[in-house]
Amino acid sequence: MLSRSPGTARRAALALTAAALAFTALPATARATPDPLARYHQQHLTWKSCVLGPDDATGKELRQAGARCADVTVPLDYSDPGGRTITVAISRIRATETARRVGPLLLNGGGPGGPSLGDPPWVRKAMKDVAARYDVVGVDPRFVGRSTPLDCRWPTGSAWRGAGEDRAGFDRVTAFSKNLAELCRTNGGDALPHATTRDTARDMDVVRAALGERRISYLGYSYGSYLGEVYTTMFPGRTDRVVLDGVIDPDRYGPRLLRGVERANRHALEGWASWAAAREAAYGLGRTRGEVLAALERVRKASARTPLRLGDHRLDEHVMPMVVFNGLSQHNDAAYGDFAQGVRDMLRASRGQRVTPSPWLAGVLEFTLTGTDSPYGSAQTAILCGDGAAPRDPEVYWRDVQRARAQDPLFAPVTHNINPCAFWDRPRERPTTIRDDLPALLVNATGDPRTDHDGARTVRGMWPSSRLVTLNGADQHAVYGVYGAPCVDDTVNAYLATGRLPARDVDCAAPVHE
């Protein structure tokens, strides 16, 4: 969530449009009512090669895995199904064990704003033998990836920044956020009101119908867990097996959803620092966890005094915390090593040395400081701002930052900071009141720095017929098929194979990754 790899919205009364009501169970006397979405539900899908050109690595990987791709037509505005249309791009690897076929498994890898069309190959590997019984379907949500795009023409791929050290820094970010909102209003205005989770859920149901299926199974990571909560609420009876990994508490979802993750990120940072200290010879960041953290703190203070030169980029007090935030979602040696190299580069720059940033750091800087990934940031922010209202007064954010920075001067100025949602138009619909119960399988690591374990426990309490699989001892965001925990993967696959949830919640110990 809110990283290139992922405010409190209150649950309000469910506001279904007439179009959405067409999907719910209706009394017999109403079933003859014409379906206003019939042209979308009954559309013929044209399946084609997923390869767009000679440099399309995603398409080639899909082709190698046997996938085909199609574009699904959906209405831009579900209250006007006869109006403008857009397309949602999907990929599919069909079931090979047709005699025991379960049906389609739709995927969402999170974000919001993340593409999932390329996910079926690796998800099928994670599913092992049970994959043969599913049509594994990747979906690029509306305005994402190969679907009809939304691009506000931003100079950045992320709307999120640190507040800086003082009021002048905060005012700079306020102006930056206001400008991003204005760019979206200018360059994507007609689409913005329809970039929402509720409309994405409506699209999912059109995909279901266009595939000719009565029900779908669903695997959603991070933000995808919230999308799953919304879909199963808006379209009861449309799902078979539901797996939510990196579970979001729906009451905490919204434009300020990062508030409260400081502790988990600090824990993850300390774990990485211990790892780096044990490899002082390789990275030179310090021999103890304390020394490594002190080195990082020197970088933070140096970037606040004068922006650090890293190749063609300048790293200031607003971006430096985002680099750290981006380094802390995956708990494994490769990710830790990339982050350690990046910190080493920043430390050298803080000493005045000329630095060519390592590939990982160069990628984060390009993402954050150039317009290369403007479509990603545009869609991500539009969805968050369209899903729930944010406070309009910058003083609210400034007071929150000032209160929180005393406890965490690195992360709190990010998680409590202002963002473009403060300057966005009001959402067209109220947030979805999530259903009281659903028999789903929930997965979360105890140290998840994006969607913390408390959120998974909250949803488990809301849904007493669900089960929670906890990975203990890992600061990991997204577990199933990603982290390499056989206990978790086997539990999920058993559920996908049988449709039966475990008798009780499952605790798994994190395998040692060395």
C-alpha cells in the first residue's frame, strides 16, 4: 500500500446506484426488470496475444505461461450506462484440469493503482497443483496499466512526501500537493469522479459476467484486500473462495490511511539495521544496530540542511523519508541489500562525495522526482481521494505532524502529512459500509509495515466465520507466494483446493532467510 511494490474513512451508509442494485438478489416480481448493464454483461470478449511489442517483457512472460489477454468494456459512469465507455484489460491462464475446475480466480496486487495483468504466472506457481483447477485472471483496474489510462501529467510518481523540519517546509509540501490536485483537475477531470474502489468493484462484476461466470474466487493483496471487502459487500453471493493478504481495516482506509504505521515501520527499520550491522564489511554503515540507525539519522539531518546530490537528482528533507519508506516492505536479503546500498550512497552524498546511485536507489529517485511514473501516482491518488473525503484545512495536518514528530521524526512527518486529497473535489459516493461477515481466509505478517497486523485482527473480529493466518516474526508486506513461508502457502492452497477454511486460526513461524 502506497509504495511502488501500497486518515480514517468512517464506514457510512451503503449508497448503491441503480446500476449496482441490478447485481443484488431481487424479489421474484422484480427479476423481469431489464438489466441496464446487459450490453456489458453479455459482451463477447476477443482473446488475443498479451505481447504488445518486442520490448514487452510482461507480455512475453504471459505468453510463455500460456495466457491470453482481452479488453472488457465498462461504463465510465455507472449511473449513465449508455454514456461514455472505457476498457479494463485482463489476462487469463485457463484451467487445465477441466473435470475439477473451480472457476476464475481474479487477482489484485494492491496499490491502489498497481497493475495486476502480469500476475497470473507467478500466482500459478504459488498455487502449485491447485492452479490447474482455476482460470487465473489478472486485472488492470480502471485507469491502471493497460486499461484506459489516467495521467495527470505530474512531475512525480508519488504524491507522498515528508513534511520537512519546519513550517516553511510544510508550506512547500502544501503548495506541492495543491499543484498536483490542480494538474489532475486540468488533465484528468472527467475521469476523476469515477476513479474509485466502488467503481472498480462494479468493473469486477462486469468482468465476472463477461467471463460467463455466476461466481468468482478472489485473491487480493494490500489495497486489494479493501477492494475485496468492498466487492463482497456490494455483490453478495458473487464470490466463492476469497483470500485477502495484507489486510486493511476498512475503518482506517482513506486519504490518511498511513497514520498509525509508524511503529511497524520503525520495527522494520530496526530489524534491517541489525542485518546491516552484521554486514558492516560489505556496507560500512556501522557495527551495531545503533550505529547504523545513527548513520541514517545523520543522512536525515544533512538532507534537511542542504539537498544531497545523487547523480542527476537532489534528495531533500521531503524525499529522504520516502526513500526509507520504500526500502521497508520486503523482509529478505535481496531487498535488505538494495536498501543498504541506497543508504550507503546517501551517507556518502551527505559527506559531500560525488555519488552515482545504485540501481535500486536510482529507481526510487526516478519514481519520486521525475514524471516517468506519473500515471501510477495519478491513479493511486485519484482512487484514495475519490474513496473518502480528507480534511481541507492545512492546519489540521500541521498540528498532527507537530504532535507526532516528537515520537518519530522520520516517519511521522510522512504518515501525518498533507496530500492532494486536501484539495480534491468531494467524493461522489460515501464509503462502503463493509458487510458484517464473510467466510474468507485472511493472511498477515506480524511486522507488516504497510498493512499492520492489528488491521487483520480487526477484520477477523468483524468476520467471525473467517480465519486468520499469521506469519510470526517477519516484517513483510504480502506473504502468500511472495515471502516463501510453506506454512502460509500450504494453508492457502488447501483452502483454494477444498473451499474449506481451517478449523481455527493458523500461526506460522517465519522461516529464516539467510
